[in-house]
Amino acid sequence: MSATETPQPSEDAQSPLLGALDPDAATPLGPHSFLRRVVAEPVTALMIQRVLVMDVAHPLVAAGVEDHSAFRSHPWRRAWVTIDAALRLVFGDSATARGAARQIYATHDHINGSLVDEGGPWESGTRYTAHDAALLTWVWATLVDSAQVAYTRWVAPFSAAEADDYYADMVAFARFVGIPAESLPADRRSFATYLEATMAGELLGGTDVGRSLARQILWFGHRSVPSPIVRVGRVLAVRTLDPRLRDRLDLALDAEDERYGDRLDARLRAYYPHLPRARAGLPMLYVQLRRPTIGLAGRARSARRLL
């Protein structure tokens, strides 16, 4: 299936609403986008493990990661592909961002399967697909919440107007990557209600697979990944996760990590806002330098098919 086509649900009446790219959609984020200002802060990258833990707390997302992700065997490659696509989506021009969105959907075409454990409202054997709009909305919501937590905690609080601008940009971003409008909370207050209802309900943290993946993400062990890097993400993730989610996933820091987290959080609050403003230009610089190579892999595959 082409990444620009609409994924088709089965004839089953219980089939989920599916996301689909609009090939004619304009890139929603301009040079003055508040979302760009937020994501440009390198400190937001410290929330990657938090995002991933929130993602896999959802049983169907956890099943997809367990069945299809290569993060355990090829962590750097998996992380780089994700970060590269995200930066192109947010900081690229229309063609660059659309290419990244198509790349993501082409990957999602192959992510489907069934739930092994019973979890939340789903029975064992429930089918999942990465095009499920409800799952796309949850993954998007973890990005909305985590980037806001990072920025307001370690850069500066949002004003009311900035909070509205940030959420409007995130909704525009969600629509650009194919999440149906009816799946998205209409405004930031509705989003807060959605997030609270999800945290308060029985949806998250209900499977052994999800709990195991959360621990693997936070206490990741691989010979190519230095443990201090993992530790930074772990302590910041656990400290900023909703306590209800921490309890359901059985996540707790030991005393040494707690003390380390206190020191790290305090230093980020005290010193990060005073770092040179050039730090916020790094993502755009990356996209500008990377732009000539976008699409080369796809053209190489096309050339090989012609040989």
C-alpha cells in the first residue's frame, strides 16, 4: 500500500477509525511556530524515555513495540530514525515534512498483529494496527505532554497565550500526520480532560508486556549505549511521570537514583535557561544540512528495481 493512500479498515463493525495522510496538506509549522520554539530546546530530548514509557503503557501500543520494534537489538539506529523523522516533520519545509510523514506511514503499514495478554478493555487476541487513530492519538498525546513538561520545567513557564499557541500547533501537527480531527481534543482544556481520564481509568499499564517494556526502556542495557545516558533519561522520566502510571507500571527509583535526580533537576532549573541561545538553532541546522540526502535511500531502491 502506498504511504499516501488511505488505510482501509476491514468489514468488521468493530474496526477502529484509521489515520490517513492527506497528500495535499500544507506544512502547518512556519518559522514563527511556538511548537518549533519548544522542540528546538535540546532539553526536550531528555523526555524521550518518558514518552516511550507512556506509549508502551497502552496495551496495544506495547504489543506493537514487542512484536515489531528493533530498539533492543539496534538501539542507536532505531533512535536515529525516530529523531531524524521528527526533526524533518517539525523543522522541514513542506516537501521535507511530507516525505518524513510518508516514511512513517510506510513503516506503519507493516505494524499489525494481535494482543497476547488481556489488557484494559481488550481481550487476548484483539487485533491492533499502527494506523489505529486512537493509538496515534495516544502517542501524539504523550508528545504533547512530555514536551510541555520539559519546556515549562527547565526553560520557562507558558503564558496562557503561549499554552494556546502550543496546543494549536500540536493539533495542526497531528492533522498533518494523518490523525482524524474527531480523534483530537478540541482545545487544551479538553486535552487536559482527556489526559486525566486516561490516567484515572483502567486503560494503561494493564499487561505484563507493557510493564516489562517500561522497565527495559528505563533500565536499558546494551553494550553500545552508555549507562549514564540511560540514567539521565530514567531519573527524569520517573520523576515527572504521573504517580498513578508509575504505580501501575511498578516503577520506582532506588535511593541513589532519587538523590541523583534531585541534583540533576535542580541544576537544569538553575542553569539550563542561561545557556547560549544558539542551542535552539541546532534542530534547524540539522535539517538544513541533512536536506540534500533526503530521499536518496528511496531513489537507490528504485534504481535497483530497474537493474
